[in-house]
Amino acid sequence: MRKKNQLFILLLCLALSVTGCGGRGKGNGATLTMTFLDTGKSDCIVIEAGESVVVNDAADADDAEAICAFLDERGKTRIAYLILSHFDKDHIGSAAELISRYEVGCVLMPDYEEDSEAYLALMLSLQETGTESRRLRSAYTFSLEEMEFYVDAPRESVYENDNNYSLITCVTNGKTRFLLMGDAKKVRTEEFLSSDEAKRRYDLIKMPHHGNYTKNLETLFETAKPCYAVLTADPERLRVEEETVSLLETYGCATYYTDEGTVTAVSDGETVRVSQP
């Protein structure tokens, strides 16, 4: 019996090495590239859905040139959606610059105000360029080149911790799914767990708040069962908690830290491949 079990495990590992991670639903053969830029303890994720571009968060103000250089190298002149998970400076720092330098179709953001230089710059850039923006009070969905985006909005109007205003973004390309948790803390994660999207499996999760741990992440992982996890962290990894590392090890996630370099995930609608220099 032991030999049969060992043979089964060997065959399973060989199958995964050939096919990659995937197999969640119907494939469509389109290509999605999701790039987690190395901007330290901040978030900037560039999503290329075919020829269309979505930018999820805009890192710090001093990351603007690096973000723009990446987009320019890819020949991108338009951002279909700029999704700002919440208004902390390490998520919206370069937003005003992106809105000024590129044609932005729509900016999605949570519905609250912030008294900060980065937030005021964002509001001014929206006004000066006439860029459309939406403050989300409920879930928002859109499609780009047959790829589906679901943006989960905060349920409450006021939170004690600003991170709980985070928009949580789910991206589906054929059989493959990605979950971007922003800086969601325990309260916000609990809200998301009540949604239908939390009851799906995900190939890759961008871990919340640079590696902070909340116990209800275990509930999320029981369903999501991700193959890959990405943490946006600086070299010291001060926010990466031991419980987070243990959780990722328990679920056998291949884990990538952006302080080691830009992380790129590519989906062909059937499988996901993740690489890092």
C-alpha cells in the first residue's frame, strides 16, 4: 500500500510540474500578465489583460519613475482602470503622477477621505485631468478582453484602522484566479469572507498588509488553497509575522517576496507560471 501511495504522489508531482497551477473552471486561452513591482514596503501591481492595462495601487511617491519606466518599456500609454485599495501613502503615492502622465479610463477607490499630501495630490490630479473616478460603496465588476475583475468594497462607512477600508480585487482569466488583498486587516478580511468570491479557489494570493497575520486568513486559505503567495516587503520584512510564514508553509504555497525582485505571474487561462529574477 505504501508503494502505491508513493507512486501516486510521484505521478501527481510530475503532472503539476508539466501543467503548472490551474484547473479552476473554463479556459479561454487569453494571456494575462500580473507584475508585482519591487517598490519596497509598498504595493504596485501592473495587470496586463491582453492589450489592456489595470494598475492596482501606486506605491510611494518616489516610485513614480520606476512605475512609469515599466509601463513605457511595455509600450503602454493608457491605463483602463487604476484601482487604489486605500489611501495610505505606500499605496497612492504615485497615483497623481500616473493620472497626469497617462490616459486613465477610471479610478476606483474606497469611499472615505484622508488628510495627507498624497491624497490631496490625487484629488488635484483627478480635477485637473477630468479623469473619471468611482468611490465604491458596494462590489464593482468589469471585464477586459474576456477577463473578469471583481472589486470588493468595505461594508462600513467608518473603521478604526484605515487598512480596513481596503478594496479587495479578484481577477479571473479562464480557469485561473488571482486574489489581491490590499492591506485588509481582520475586520475587512471577515467582510470579504461573507462574499461568494471568498468561496472560490485561487491560484495566487497577494498577502494582506505586507505579511501581517490575522487568524481568519486560515479560513480563507481553507477554501482558496493557493499555489502561490506574493508578499510586498522591504528587506527587513518587519511586518512579515511568523504565523504568516507558518500558514504559507502549511498550505504548501510557493512564496515570493518583492524585496528579492519583481515577481511576474503569467496565466494563459489554463495554468499560472510565476517567475522572479
